Amino acid sequence: MTDFQTQKRKLEEQICKMAYNKSRITNESDVLKWVVRKEFGELRRYLELEESGFMQRIESKAAGLVSSIQSQADDLTTTLAKFQEAEGMLEALSNESHLGFITVGSDVRFRECQQKQQREEKTYNAINFKPAPESLKFDPLTAHPMLDLSLGDTAVECGTLLKRLANNPERFSYSYCVLATRGFSSGKHYWEVFVGDKPKWRLGMIKGTAGRKAKLPKSPESGVWLIGLREGRVYEAFASPRVTLPLVSQPSRIGVFLDYEGGVLRFYNADSPDELEVIYTYNTTLQGKIYPLLDVCWHERGANKHPISLPQTHKEK
């Protein structure tokens, strides 16, 4: 009788263990299904956001091209109207002396306008402004944890390891950005950035109050003024809408000129030691301190790992 009871108790214990295992497996299965649904839900949301972003970029680029074409068409229409008006005036004048005077005067005015336009487009105004570039350095407290600074904080590149750094308010946590240590709230300033043959980058200015923990908002309305290169060949200005820049050559050195009170931020091809060729100009109203910004961009598994540097003047050591 005792052996029978012992066997019975063992069977009951095994049945209880099996019931427990069944319940545990069921619970773990439910948890696993919840985790899978959650992960796939986040993946779907990410894909939807990426799709929306791609569609917005396509629409923005198309709008920029259409706007540029329309602007060129309007300029040509205006020029044609002026030629037609001038032609009518010339036909109405039969006196050759009057005709000669008008022709000479028109040529003089045309040359003056052309020379003024060339001066405005190819060089910044050197009056009341020292043309020598200012020496800037990168601020390590603002650098994304993937960025590696070197050469006394004058060069930066995207590394391969995420460093454990303090998540201070100044630091970029999403976009691969870094600021200069020096910000500007007045005056005229000029500095240069050496980008070399790096195939993807962005640079410009950012308001000191702009957010740094989320994706960088690339628009003047958000307090960010940028130009950039992608795919090693497409230059663009991040205006509203975005503008594709038809550069003939690929500059390795970018000059940046800021006239704070005048509300001018201008970018130059600074490869030539003799002249500066305008790339793009922002005209805006500035308030508060703004900082030079550099977006190094993802290293693309080594394809975009080229460093970017801030050239120093000979006085700097």
C-alpha cells in the first residue's frame, strides 16, 4: 500500500510539473509574439517615415528645379521685353547723332552693370573686412559620439565605434555633426573649410538654440543654413525649397562669409588663391548667437571616411 501511494504521488507531481511547463511555454510564447509584433510594428513605422522622407525630398527637388527654370524663363522674358523696347526706340530715332549717343551710352551702362555684377558674384567686399581667414576649432563637447577629432581639434572624421561620452545638452546625439568653439552675434567674419574629395558632407551655420538630440532640421526656418554634397557630384543648398547648385568644378576648399548685421551668409569656392567664386548666398534676418556647423555624414562603410579640416593661419601653432 505504501509503494502504491508513493507511485501515485510521483505521478501527481509529474502531472503538476507538466501543467506548469505548459503554462510557462504558453506565457513565453505570448511574450515572444508581443515582442515580434512590436519590433515589426517599429520596422513598419521606420519604413513609412523613410518613404515619406524620400517622397518629400523628391517633391522638394522637383519644386526647386521648376522654380529655377521658371525664374530663368522670367529673366529671359524680361530681357526680351527690354530688347524689344530698345529696338522700338532705335527705330523711332532717325538722327544718326542721337543714335550714336544712345549706343555709346548704352554700352557704357552695360559695361558698368556687368563689372558690378562680376564683382558681386566673384568676390566678397574687402572694404572694412580683413580677407585673411579666421582660425576656428571644433568643439569636442558638441561632437557626435561617432566622430573622431584630431590635429588639435581642427580635423574631424566619422569613426567606426560609438564612444561612451556624456550626453550633455550641447552634444549632437542623432546627426553626425560638430560645431566650432566660437559663435557669432555681430560683425563680419570669414573662414574656410577643407573638404578635399570627400563625397558627402554638409556645412554652414546653426542657431545656438537649435535642437541637437534629434535629426538635424536642414532648413533656414529651423535656424540652419547649409550647403552640401552628396553622391560625390550633386551640390545643393538646403533652402526652402532645396536648390541644386550647378557647379562647374568640385571645390576642395569652401569659404564661408558672414555679415551678421547685413543678414548675409555666402559660400565660396576658395580653391583659387586670387579670387573667390560664389557658390550660394543666403539672405536672412539673424538673431542670437549662431555657430559654424559641420555635418560629417555617415562613413558609408569607409567610402565617406575622409576627414574634414579647418585650415589654420600661419600665426596659429
